[in-house]
Amino acid sequence: MATRPVFDAHADSLQLALDLGRDHGERGAGHLDLVRGREGGLGSLVFVSWCDPKFIDAGPHGARDRTRGLLREFHRLAERHPAQVSFAGNAVELARARANGRLAGIPGIEGGHSIEGSLEGAGIPEGLSDFGRTVVRRMNELGIVIDLSHAGRQSFFDTLETTQKPVIASHSGCMAVNAHQRNLDDEQLRALAANGGVVGIVFCTPFLDAAARAEEQRLRETAEYKALRGANDTELFLAQCEFLQRAAVPLPLERVLDHLCHAVEVAGIEHVGLGSDYDGIQRTPQGLEDASTYPALAAGMARRGFREDEISLVLGGNMERVYAAVTGPGSAAASSRLLPVD
């Protein structure tokens, strides 16, 4: 079985730390922590700072302050558990963390609204504005990895036309397997490959399967689901996750493999990776319940006929390549942020 550590390009676990006081250095609630990540062979992780748009209306700099709070939680985690996780701002720092037996932690920002007016107009339904193209070029200069998972279709192609560096779609599925608006069609997959980029196959069940999405919509209409409560939105989200995971008809892990195999067929083995979206999704496929279960996906790939070297590329090698190409080996300009173009 493949030995390369897993590079997961997308997890939303920082909200549990900020809103619930969760210490991710210890085993606990949610999908991911350092303990279960170590059990699952996790070597690099993008800790995403996702700011709900409601914080835009929370007062002056509400979205920016929320994002900064989430980013602070990443640094607090690294300070609290220095033997388990290290900040990795470029390829050299990533390799150093690995050599010291630590998780390479990469803080990211999801959504331009986190920077409020600074990126206003960068991405519009018709595609990127002139300012948006300027933002893309500046991100290239600073060594910021561009993430297109939330980009509109025209913005997706405009970004590829503008960027001089590889990009990623950190947590997406394949439109040909399930026609969900968040998935990439074959033209997008081929364009991403031509750019040298990588799509991270997501574990989000509605993205993966139409029947799973319908099942969850049905359960959200039940009295039991509507009666769920929490002290805040994040606590309520965890309660909803537990209910859906328990009550819904399980979605087999094979459905994840269907998306992964299609992406490999269209884009090529060097352009597919993982972006679980752990702690940002309400339900996971059967067998991928938390960060200790990445080996189940590797085993599934082996059953589908992938060689060990191919499994290693998908588990981590491809994302590592893009990260090194964009951030550089250790330059002062290298940044550990991943900023999607929305």
C-alpha cells in the first residue's frame, strides 16, 4: 500500500476551535483532529478559514475580523502542539515538518468576501473583471495558491487564462458522474490538467450522488431534524451532522471512487488529489467518517487497479507538486494562504 503521507487540500475544522473552544490536538467532536489525522496517515492539511457571508452584516470589518479569528486559531494550535503540527509556508517548510514527524499545516482563506471591499468586483457572473485579473497576477507574485472550487464557470476559465502558475480546485466532484453545480465538467477538468493543476475529490455526499442529496433534503424536513438546537451555529451544525450521519441511508465509499476514477480518466493521474471538506460537510460517505480513514480510500483505489505509485500521487504527491510550484522552495514572498476566486 502507498506510503506517501496524505495531503488533504480542504478542511473547515477551525470553526470548531473558534466557536466551541475545540482543541484539535486531542481526539474529539467533528471529523478531524491531529490524533485521528496521524492514525490516517495525514501529512499535510489546509486549515481553511471560511467566513459565513452573514458576518459581512455584523458591523464594520465583521467578515475580516471573523477570518482573522479563524486564522489565529490555526496559529494557536501550532503553538499549543508544536510536536504535532508546524506552519508550512512553502515546500521546504513542508518537508521539514514531515522530517520532524509533524503535520504540515497550511492556513487558507475561502472566499474573497473575507477581505471585504478589497476584492470587490474581482469575480462576477460573467467572469473576472480587470481588477480580478490583477488579483490573480498578484497572487502569482506572492506565491498564493489559487483555489477555483467555488468559482463560476467563466471565472474559472478567465483565471486559467490569466495565471502563470498552476491552480487547484480543492474540493470538487465530477459533473459527468453527478450533475451538481459545484462539480467540474470534463472541459474544466481538461483545462485544469493543461494548466498543471489538480482537482481535490471531495467527500461531500450531495456533490457525489443525487440520491444522497435527496435523502438529506428529506431528512431536513423531519420533525427530529427541525427540533435540533445548539448554543451557536457551529454547535447546531455538529448536531445536524450527527443526525444525518446516523439517520440517512449510507453512501458507499465506491461513489467517491467513481468520481476519482472519472477525474483520472479525463484529467490524468497527475492532476487528481483529495479535498475532503471535513468539518464543512454534514455527512460523509460510508468508510470515510473521519480523518483516520484515508487508508480506506487508498485500499479502494487498489481494488480499482491503481498501482502504488499512482495511489501515492493522488493521496499527496500531486498537491505537493502544485504547492511547491506556486509557493517556491523557501522564498520570502512565499505564502501559505490559499485564496479562492469566487
